[in-house]
Amino acid sequence: AFLFTAPTIALFCIFPNGRFVPGWTRWLVLITLPLSPLLLAYMPGSFIPEGSLLYLAASLIWLVIISASVYAMIFRYRNVSSSHEKQQTKWLVYGLVSWITIILIVTIPYMWIVGQPPGTDFPIWAHMSATIWFLSMNILPITLTISITRSDIWDINLVVNRTLVYGAVTLFTMAIYI
């Protein structure tokens, strides 16, 4: 969470066309950078005791930032996006909602397992629950990939072409050097 919060907030603020709409969202992204260390408060053994005033303030600040980024995405969708951009946003929202739903469903067995006394044998579905959780981590990247490549948000042909050219030049240079 410490490393991925600012990029996630930025994704909500600039997707699908790369512009900050509304304009105040660029400040929202800049605010998340110095506030990211507050996320360490949610780790076990944190420097901020749970239930303290600083802990509650950090929770409120992050709730406001996440709510503002979601509002920015809704505002962009309703007021600014073309039909093409709306399709791309639907892919992102679909992936995000699917991922959160699966995580919430899989968390129920995890909480049951954590509540068992030490030394209790885990049922066979406990391992399936963990596997589903790890597999669900791929939902959002897959839907973003579909949104970007299917809708040509970026010229993917140019990216592939340059990757192949620079890769070939690098291999050729290494071969000559060797």
C-alpha cells in the first residue's frame, strides 16, 4: 500500500485520456506522495497506536483522498468523457468491482481460519481460498490491458515496434561487443 497508493490515485485521476479532469486532481496526486508514510500506521506493530488521534486522522485523510479520486472519475465519466472513453472507464470499473468483490468473499474464510486456535488443521478449502486470492490480483491488470489495447488508448503498435527495434539494436551491440 505504501508504494502503490499514489499511482492508484493517479490512475483514477487521469484514466482514460491522461489529463487531470477536474483540474484540482493534480493536487490530489501530489498530496498523496508525502502522506504515503501514514499508511505505515496500518501495519502490525506500527509506530502509531491503533485508536489514537493520529491513527483516526490518517484514516479520515485517506478516506477523503480516495473519495475525492472516485468523485473525479465519476465527474469525468458523466461530464467530459466521449463514448469511447466511457467504454474504457467501464472496463476499469468492471475490473475494480470484480476484484473487490472476490477479495471480500475470500476474506470471510480467511477470517475464520485466523480465528482458529493454534495447531488446528486447516480444511482443504483454506488453500483454495488463498489461491483464489492470489489469482484475483490479476483481474485489474487484465481489464486495464483490455481497455488500453482494445480501445487504442495508446498506440500499442508504436510501443511494440520500438521495443522490437531497440531490443534488436541492443542484442546486435552486445553481440559485436562479445
